[in-house]
Amino acid sequence: MNAAVETRLRRPRPAWTGPLRRFLFGWLEQAGTLLAISLEGFRKTWDVRRWWGEWLEQCWFIARVTTLPVMLIALPLGGTIALQVGQIVRQIGAESGTGATVVQALVTQVAPMAAALLISGAAGSAITSDIGSRRIRDELDAMEVMGINPVHRLVTPRLWAASTVGVMLCSLIILAGIAGGFFFNVVREGVTPGSYFDGATSLLQLSDLLITLFKAWVFGFIAGAVACWKGMTCRYGASGVGRAVNQAAVVAAMLVFAANYVISTLAYTLFPPRI
């Protein structure tokens, strides 16, 4: 071996490289596990006969725990946007443009993000705790012993349930937000209903609604995948399940914000907003 190479190999490495390397490899390992669980769960989508019953049950559960919080958030959210925007546009004499601003903000950004955060916070925590409890009771290992793939049995219906309910919640948030904006803009500010709804439809395109529904589906899928991943890889014990629930909510929110930036950038590039 060359003497220069031997000298380089014998040279001591900095002390900080060990923790940094462990952090990077640990992060890559977790990202790979999340991707593997998501793809494996998505791979069995075609076998609907085996998971449609669990899918219906999970859809009902997610809708039950998120519908009321969605209504309580969307109504004041639309009213707050209308109130803040109305104060600004009144100074330039464009009160009729409040409806366009409220609906544009709700449809393109607010509705899918709010639906995803509610799914990850309310339903995702329940999914993580459920699968995590199965893990610490060795039910996942028992499924493998019986020849049942736990990813196909548990993850696939929950992925599709979270994404399906995400689309429904997004539509509900849009309707409730428009109703809240209508109250504050028309009843409180005195704008005519015709001006409100005419302005609301002046800037929107069909592609905006389709992209929003696609966002809601993707964000729900991400929230369900993170919840299942954290539940299946949590540490043993009650404290491990509790940490997994907290980590699932944080990781899902970070991934949803990152995915929203990517999808919004591509959407504005492919479908420029109407002026």
C-alpha cells in the first residue's frame, strides 16, 4: 500500500464526525423505512376485497374524530380572513374583492393544509397509538407467524382511509370557510351577496379545485403513512408509544408543508394564476 494512503488512514478523525455520521445514517434509515412501508402498503391497493371492510371502518373513525374540529376551525378561519382582508381593501375602495381573496386563499392553500393537520393530529395520533399498542403486545409478530403481512393488513386500508377523508374534509373546509367569510363580509361589512360570489369566482379556475383535491389526497396519504410508520417502529413500552404519537404529528406536519411547497410550485408553473 502507498505510504501516503497509510498515513491518511492512520490519521485520527475529528471527534464530531462520529455523532454526525450516526445522525445522518439514522435519518436515512428512518426515511427509507417510511418509504418502504408506504410503497408496500400502496402495492396491495389492487386487492380491495381484503381491505375494503377495514377501510370503511377507518373512514368512519377518521371522519367522526375530525368533522367537528373542522367545522369549529373553518368557520372562524374564513371569517378571520374576510375580516383582515376587508380592512385592507376598504382603504383602497375594493370591498367587492374580498370574496375573491377569501375563496382563493381557502381553495388553494388553507383547506388542504388544515385538513391534513387535523388528520395528522386527531386521527394520526389514534392510528399511531393503535398500531404501536399492537407492536408492544407482539401482535405484529403474531401476524407474520400466521402468514399475514401486517403492512397489507393494517397499513393499506389506513392509507386510503386517511387520503379519502382528507379530500372530503377539504371540501367541507372550503364550504364552511366561504360561509364564515360571507357572514363577515356581507352581514358585517355590507358588501352585496352578488359582489361577494362574483368576486369569488372571478379568479378561480377548474384546475385550482382539482389541484386542491389532489393536494388533500396526497397530504392525507402522507399523514396516514407517517402514523403507520411511527406505530410499527415505536419502542416497546407505554413511553415508546407516547413518543411515537408526538413524533408522528411533528413529522407529518413537516412533510405536509414540504409537499405543499413542491406541489404549489409545480402548479403555479403549469397552470399560471388568472389575472
